[in-house]
Amino acid sequence: MSRFRVLIIDDSAYSRQTIKKMLESDPHIEITGIATDGIDAMAKTLRLNPDLITLDLEMPEMDGFSFLRWLMKNKPTPVIIISSFSDSRTVFKALEFGAADFIAKPPRMVSDDFQKLEKDLLRKVKGLKDFRPDKLSKNLELLEEVNTQRKTFVSSGNTVQAVAIGASTGGPAALKIILTKLPADFPAGIIISQHMPKGFTASFAERLNTISKVPVKEAGDGDELEKGKALICPGGFHMSFKKRGERIVTSIKEPKHSDKYVPSVDIMMTSVAEICGHRTMGVVLTGMGSDGKAGMMEIKKRGGYTIVESEDTAVIFGMPSEVIKAGAAEKVLPISQISGEMMRLIKGTK
């Protein structure tokens, strides 16, 4: 079995050695090279042809953004951004340029933080063996085709109360495509669990809010599920729902150490399905692993509607594939068609 070849790009000698040590703990991963800035990285990418690149964003000579633009145009390769908590907005800019995923670099590399970072890095590197940069590039191009004119959406028999969306690797770009195609008067509440650590979802929600007609915010404990508004589960937490009189409100909770996926799509979907029943829609987008499978099965069992992103556009087909294999996907669609299917269903034409 051939080893997965990784190029490390970072201007910090300490960070380079730390990442190298983490990756070399897995015998199936080979460090094919180390680069100290974007110019050095360009030459080594062409010469070494790595399977994956880890990338710092702040570097001398040529920064990470310039390198990403060059890479996606000339030699599309999966990239994991390794960033500190302090520059979450720049992380989402990098994802828009084509980075596959990111890892939060803790402010202090104490023992527990080191072990968590190593675990996350190894899991994501191995998961990206099936990543398709060409599909991510095509999905990002779709954003340019979104009609900027406001559309009025009139519901005739609102059959859906809550749309629960789950995503992981590649999810930020996919969520942008969906949310920017929805009208301001979208007649159902939208809830989202995107696998992210603490410190990033607030900026992600703010960014989506500036480009979407649907208001988007990071959920807080007790926020109400409302028509035409989107709530994103805070990174590093789980989001479930409960009834408070006639209202449906969020409950934000700390995860257990044993939880595999945080935020959990399954927890979010199962919780809202228990309240909204057949008026729940579940959507599972690109991502590695099986999170969302149990939630989609629960939604379908209660008479709700389920959609997954197709292999044609999913940059990682793991999560959608698991839902399909479980028989819980009613529709399998490319990312460009999911918003239209959501609106068609809510019009009551299922």
C-alpha cells in the first residue's frame, strides 16, 4: 500500500517540526517535503507532486492566499489550513479560495491540546484521500452564477417547519451555494450543524449573513426557530431543541469527550424531528464519516423529507453515501439543485 504524501508549508520552524512529528506517527503518511513560504512551496509542489498540503496563511515573500490562488489554478491539490483562533475570518477566505479544511491551532501547545490537534490532523489527512479538488472548484464557481436580484417566494401550503442541514469537509462552500439561493421570505426555519471547532462559527455566520437574503446567525442558548432565519450551531458544541410554550428554542450543550462528531448533525436532526415530525426536512452535504445517518433515518421514520448531495458535486462523499446506504435518502441531488428542491417541497408539491 502506497503512503499518502504530504507537503508541510509554514514559516515557523517549531510549527513545521510539530506538524511533521504528528504526521510521522502514522506509518501510512510520508512527509514528502517542507516549505517555508509560498514561493518555496510553488517549486516543491511542482517537483514533489504531494497528495496533500498543510498550509499556514501568514508567511513572508508569498502568503497562503496567493499560494492557494496559484495552486487551484495550476495544480489543484487538497489543502488543510492550520490556523490560530485569532484569524477565523481569514480561514473562511481561504476556504473560498479552495482549501479543503482547517484545523484550529491552540494558543498554547500543552499536552492535552497537542494530543487533540494530532488526533484531528491525522483524521482529516486520512479522510482527504478521497477529496476531489476539481469538484470544490466547480462548486465555488456556482456562487458567481447566483442571481443577485431579489426573488419573492410565495408558499402555498407550507409543509415544512424546519430544515436541518448537516455538513463537514467542503461544507462552507456548499452551504454558501444553498443559502445564497434562498429568498428572504423563505417560509421555514433553517438549522445548521457544520463540523467546526470553537472560535470559528461566529465569523462563518457573519460572513454568510452578509451575502444571503436569509438572516444567518450563530445560535445561542434559547434562540427561537423562526421562519426565514438560519441558526448555525456554535463550533465545539451540540445543538438540540425543546418546546417552550408554542415556541421551539435551541439548547446548546457541551459535548462529551467520547463524542466523535462535534457539532453533531445526528443530535440536531433527531431532536428537531421529535418536535416537528413530518414537517422536518433533513439535508446532508459533503463530509467524511457517518454523522447525519441516524438523524436522517429518524426524520424519514417520522414522515419527513430527506435530501443528500450527490457524488457528482460532493468533495467528500462519505456522509451522503452513508445516508444513501442506510436507505434514508429520498432525493440525491447535485448542490446546485438542492435549494430548488427545498423550495419546491415547501410549496407543498412533494
